[in-house]
Amino acid sequence: MAGLLVACMLLAFCAYYYHGEYKTAAKDLQLATDTIKDMQTRQRDVAILDAKYTKELSDAKETIDQLQSDVASGAKRLHVNATCVPKATTTSSVDDGGSAEIAGDARQDYYDLRRQLATSDKMTRGLQYYIRTQCLR
């Protein structure tokens, strides 16, 4: 009889102990599941964000390429706000009365600079949005 009582007490203790372990494991599992769901949601949001800003960057570069093509074909003109400064050794008369225009070798630099500015702008905006929507939650 005493052995049966000890066995029942041992069985009750084991049931109590493993029930507590089960509750802890269940809580840990739920936390891991919630974390995985949150990470999947964030990954999806980041992928959407990346696609949006990649498209905007691609569109900006395409616009710059089209501008370059239009200027090269003569469909558009590139206007530069410039002032003609006479050389110190020349007379006070103006040799050429034409409009100021960017030098041919500087045109490519102009387009490269526009591309770099567009890239930097889109990258900065994308990172700022990422920080606001993903990091500061």
C-alpha cells in the first residue's frame, strides 16, 4: 500500500512537472511563431519597398537617358545659366554673339552627374522610408 502511495505521488509530481514544462515550451513555440510571422511580414514589406524604389530609380535613369538622346538628336536643347567672361588679353568687343552652351566634353559629365544625383536621391528616400516603417516600429 505504501508503495502504491509513493508511486501515485511520484506520478503526480511527474505530471505536475511536465505540465509546467509543456506550458513553457508552448509559450516559447508561440513566441517563435509570432517572431517568424513578423519577420515574414517585414521581409514582404521590404521587398515591396525595394521594388518601388528600384522602379523609381530605373524611371529616373530612363528619363535622363531620354533627355541625353533628345539633346543629341536636336529634339531638345540643353540650356545652361552661364555668363560669358572675356579673356584679359582680348578687346572689349564680343567675338561670338551666339548663346552660351555647355562644352561638348562636359555634356557627358552633366548626364553622369544627373544619374548620380537621381541614384543618391532614390537611395536616400528608400532608406529613410525603410527606417521609418521597419526600424522604428
